[in-house]
Amino acid sequence: MPPILQALIDAYSWRVALQCLAVYVAIANTIACVLLRRRIWIKRKFEIMVLIKDRVFQLIFVMGALEAYSVLVPFYHIVAYAEDAGISHSLAAWILSTMGIASTMGRVILGWIGDQTSHLLMLKLSGLMLTVAMAIWPFLSSAGLLLAFGFTFGLFAGSFIAVLPVVLAQLFGVERMASVTGIVYSGFAIGNLFGPPVTGMFYDKQGTYAWGIWLAAAVLLLSFVLLLFVQTQNAVPSLNLPQKQHK
């Protein structure tokens, strides 16, 4: 998508590019709404306060917020970083596209591998790989290495997003998956709000992306350490919520 938008900007203007993007989003969302199925309603009171007091849920909520702080940093800053390294704007846009393509592949391929092995193990592997990739990023300056970084980071970022709801279902039950996922992703919004701007502030003050990226890597490392304490057999017994009764 970024190369297409860049081509539209070069050929016409940024206004035309945004209008084309708006049409694309409108069509895609319309198709998604048509295909959306009605949710099966379960007649059961959901005790949100009991969930929030659960220690495993608190661990995952904080872990997700920390991971979200860092995960969008490359998506926002990789183009400017590549241009600072002497790479052309068009090639830098392709690096960003590579991240997006790899993210889609990670959701499908690594999500499938998680189905065959362990979703929690895949989640932990994704968290580890994101941390390692982020820590290495400031040492990369060539187009080839940045493409490799973009592919790796995008792949495991997509895997993390795809596998997390499944892990939440295993921890807190399928009946509560939608509500639990929504609350956890609200923590993601907090992290997403701060990560890219803080990294940009470091660049403005230091004249380099290195310190902002290493901070993001440190936050990812802390998120990964918290994730290591999560085990799928721990949460459901500790959560005193009513379970769906099967006849």
C-alpha cells in the first residue's frame, strides 16, 4: 500500500491519494460488514471487576500495554530512518510495505503453527523475536538489512496479534473471549499512544533514532519477561466467574 500511495502522490497530489485510500477503506469495510455474522448471545452476567482483580489478567494487561508501546515504532519511523541512512524514499516505502506483507503472513502462517503446537509458546516466541529485532535495528543501515528487519519484525508482530486472543480464550474461557480481548486491547491503545511520539521526541533531541529505539527494545524486553510468567493452566481456576453449563 505505501508504494501505491507514494505513486499517487507523485502523479497527482496527496489529496487524491487520501481520497483513493478513503474509497478503498470504505469498500473494504462494507464487505467486512456484509460478511459479519451475528454474535451468539450468552445469557450470563459478566463480572468485569472480578476479572480486573485477577492477577493473571493484570499481568497480561500490563504486558500488552508495554508491547503496544514498541510494536508501532517501526511502522511509524522506518521510512524516515531509512531515508536518514541514505535510502531513497521509494525504497523506504517498500520496506514499510514488506512489514505489512510480513504481518499478514505471520497472522496466517505462524498462527497455523501455533494451532499445531502451542499458542502460548508461539506468543512467547513472537515476543522474544520482536525484542531481539528491535534491539538490533539501530545497527542496520543498508537497504537489504532493513528489508530483512522489516520482514522479521512484521512477521512476528502479526503473529503476536493473531495468537493473543486464542491465548486469552484458553486462559479465561471461550465464552469470555470477546470481552476479555476488548479490555486487553484497550491497554494496547495506551501503549500505542506513547510509543511512536516518544521515539520521535528522542530523535528531535538527539538527532538519532538509536536511543528511542533502544528504549522501545527495553520496554519489549520487560513485556517479554512478564509474558514468561503466564501459564495457560493458571488463570481459569483462579477466576471465580460463572461458567457456561453444558447440558
